[in-house]
Amino acid sequence: MSTGHSRRLIFGCGYVGLRVAQRWRKQGDKVFAVTRSADTAAQFTADGLQPILADVTDEDSLVELPAVDTVLFAVGYDRTAGKPIEDVYVAGLAKVLDHLPSHCGRLIYISSTGVFGDAAGQVVDEQTPCDPQRSGGKACLAAEELLRSHPIWQAKHVSLRLAGIYGPGRIPRAKEIAAKIAIPTPGAGALNLIHVDDAAETVLLAAAHPEPQPLYIVSDGHPVERTEYYAQIARSLNAPDPVYEAADPQSPAAQRAASNRRMSNALAVEHLGLKPQYPDYRTGLAAILGDSENGVRSQFRGEIGT
């Protein structure tokens, strides 16, 4: 819709969304960033973004959304907010769609590979039937279906099903391994990962492509066995080999481990032109951890989805 620099609107300017915002700003675009926090809005202003104080679950706060070339919906689930995940992922998205100017350009929805079920270790692609087992995957699939059936947005949206996101400040199980705490997982099964910088790059590719597909799996294309991944973290931390313990069958860790699947990123590579800067977990971890123990200690965070 614009002739020079583009106008972008981001819902969920967090771990992935903020990196997307920074890249768009670097190329000269005007970036609107939605937040519920006045403090965060002030920080956005300092960073050169255009803050909008709004909440996707509060319809009254969404009445004056700007017309933009690209909308990114990358809203995460804040458990401390006390709202069901469906209210945020599905009903929240529906409210946003109702209030976006109809002449906005493409909407990019950040979904999850959690929409798939167990594949018994087989390769999964965009044609594989969905069978989400956890609430997050079910909500993501419902949001995708909302977009697919929407009279305005069905023809101008892209859903990106992201594998487990890792990067600076977010390394699965590093804290437990460093502290010699047993990891509550059987250990077996594949981890599917995407470095946060490559996830952000995929958003830019999806926004710029003249005729994108409506759906892409986004991973580094090199699934790794959990035990191999955790062992590499231990070596990087100069820690003992990881120890495993049985997880509560109803826990997220057990449910993740029960969904053994190997994600294919072939469509994103061939059609979007994705060339991961970190094509496997070894290159990604090496870039984050390096050789500095002090650097390592600042990276701990809990495990991600697969």
C-alpha cells in the first residue's frame, strides 16, 4: 500500500517480535508496537518504535489501529494475566481482525509446531494432519483456522509454525544441567529447533515475498535427539553428563517427549528462500555460549516446545 518505506504493526513485540521490529526499523520502516505496559511503551519510544497501548483481550483498546502494510501477530501467553490461553490466542486474534482497517496488507501469524501430534519419529511437513495434544497447540490451530475462514484475511495471511525457539537468554535445560538437576524427561525423541534470529528472518521473508504460501513450518531443518542436545549443553558448560528422571505423565515435559516428530523446513527453504544462519543446534549454541563461562551463566531459561 505504500510507495516508500513500509508501515508495520506488531502485536507481541517480545523475544521474536522485538527482533523483527528492530530489523524493520533498520531498513527504514515505521513500526507500531502494541503493549499493555506504559513502561514498555516508553522503552519502545526510546528504541524508535511507535507504541500503542492496547490489549488483544480488550476490544475497547483496539478501536484506532493504524493502516499498515504488514501486521505481525506474535502474542505470547502470559500465565500471570489469569486469562485462558484461548482468550488470548483465538478470541484475542478475532478482536484484532475485527478492528484492523480492511485495507491493511498481509498478516503474519506466529503459530507453533505444537499443532501436530505424535509422528513416531517420522518426518512432518505442511501436509501432515494436525492433532494437537496440549492447550497451546490447540489454541494455535484454532487461530490458524480462524484466519483460513475469515472473509478478509483468508487470502492475505501467512501462518508460520515455529519449532522450539532458542537463542541468547533462552537455552533449553541449561540451568538444570549446570546445577546437576535431573531433567524430567525420558530423554528420547527429537527436538526441533529454530534460532530466534532465523525465526525473525523468516518473518521478514514472509512479509516481502510477492506470493507466499499460507503456511510454512519454520525450523533449522536438523532435528536432534534430546539426549544429544543436552549432552552438548553439558560439554559447553563443562558440566557432568545430564541426568534424567521420569516426568509426571500429565506434565508439559512428558507431553513434549511423547510427540516424537522430525520437522521439515523444505518449503520455507525452497519457496521463501530461508537460509538459516544457524542451520543446526551446534552452530547456534556455539554462537550463544562461545567460550565464556560468564556469558554462559547469563543464558539460562526453561525448556521450550518442540
